[in-house]
Amino acid sequence: MNVLVLGGSRFVGWYIVHSLLKAGHQVSVFNRGRSNTDLPAEVEQLVGDRNTDLSALQGRSWDAVIDVNAYVPRQVRQIVEVLKGRVEHYVLVSTISVYSDSAEVPITEESPVIELENKDTEEVTGETYGGLKVLCERTLAELWGEKHTILRLGLVVGGRDLTFRFPFWVKRALEGDEMIAPNKPVSPVQFVFVKDIADFAVHTVENQIYGTFNTVREPELWGEVLREIVQQAGTDAPLTWVDGNFLLEQGVRPWMDLPIWLPEQPEFIGMLSVSDRKAKLNGMPSSPLPEVVEDMVTWAKTQPDEAFKEGLSKERIREILNAWHALHP
């Protein structure tokens, strides 16, 4: 097959390109050509800007397009105007952030989504991101027709993760110092492996699988995840389990100060209870946890210390642990 990837130079898009190549497909990528231009020589690189210059796509045809970087509905609409009738299958990468806080668990593809009051905004913030993705999905469904696939991604982990959220934990393990382990060993944490996303995206194209899918994996246990990270880091960094309420009392911000950590409170349960059933029934792979961690650890070892900017500093971690040990000698 001949597949166009919108994006393709970073994280999810980069893995999709390599999964397509591994499966023997021809690949074109369309982006600004400014970052990570070290794609394999067999990849056709089309330079442009989806906001201002789509001329490189004019008059071309592909079997499918995989859109990794649409954030506002206008961007989807403009691509549809250029490609409709010359591309059969449109795969749109979306997010589980589309779901409303009112959604009951487990969250399925039919759960309520966010409705933006200002549907004309193009300002992408923490408050508008999910709602704008909802509008991107609806624009595609309305203008493209039934031959489309929407992948609602959970928290994506793996090598090349430049958000450095999950790599925060890998870095702490590599340093070998005592680590804060949040909540309890049996507390859930949910994410999705970037290679599994890429392989599923290719699978939907190869098999003409249409519809909307929560692209996640079943929740893991914090204890299993952190122990696997420490083992593969090879440092035997001690894990100290710290109650989530204590962390909040210490001013630790969920998701930000301890990346991907969420307290076990009702308002956060939905983010840890997204159903993968539909995707799994349609061929979504789920790599073993050791393989997922190995990919992250191998990559993190190649990154300079200054790259790891997410999360609490080593000094702040020590302060919190000292305060916890003072109460629990």
C-alpha cells in the first residue's frame, strides 16, 4: 500500500512510519521538515505546512492517510478538501482526553465527550485540548464519510518520548537513589506503548477497519511497573511507598510534579479506567511490560541529564521522603 503520514518525524508519527516500512508499505510523510529529518531513505518527504501550504499534496493519491498532528477542526477540514476522492482511508489520531468528567467508568467509545462552549476557538490549552479533538473527530466523520478510523490514545510511553513524563521514572531509577513510589503497589496506572499504537494504526489500514477505538492497554499496577523499571535500570533503587493524600499535603501536583501519578480519588478514576475491549477485539496488540520498559530504559540512557526537565527535583524528592520517614520511622 501507499500511505501518507501527516507528521511522521516525532514520537508516535515516527513509530508509525517505521511500522509501515516494516510491513512493506510505501510511505510519504508531510511536515515542515524542521525536526528529526533522519527518516530512512525510502521515505518520500513532502515539505509544507498544514496551516499555510498544502501544495505538496495537490494532485497526489494514496491508499490511506494517517493524521498524527491535527489539533483544531480547520486543520482536518483543509486536509479533507485536498485529499477527498484521492485517498480511500483516513486515520485520525485523537486522545482519551475527549471524554467528559461526567463519564462513568469504565470509559468506552460511547461515553460522553467534552462539549466546548466556544466551538470557534483555536487556542489549544489544557482546558480546550480535549474539546478541540472532539471537533476534529466530528469534522472528519461529517466530511469524509464512513471510511475513517479514529484512534483515541491514552498516555503514550516508549522511547523518543520528548514529554519526559514516563522517562522521569526511568531517570530516577537510573540514578539509583531512593524513589517515591506513589499510592500503593496495587494502585492502577494506565498507559499505551507507542509501538502497539503504530502497529494497530497499520493494522487498521491494511484491513480497512473503520470506527472509533480507545487505543490503550489494560491498567498496570504501580508496583509491577516501578519494579520492572528498577530491575532494567540495574541500580536497585529503593522504592518507598508514599500515601497519595500525604503527597497532596506536601503540595505535590498530580500528573505534573510526579508525572502520570494520579491520586486515588473519584475525579481521577476515569483516567485509569478506559476500556480497551473494542480495540483488542479488532487486533490491537499489547506488548509485554518488560518489552515496554526496555524500550524506555534503552532510550533514556542515551539522553543528556538536562533533557529530563519534568517532575520533582532530586532535592525536593529527598525533602518529601524525609518528611514521610519522620512520620513512619
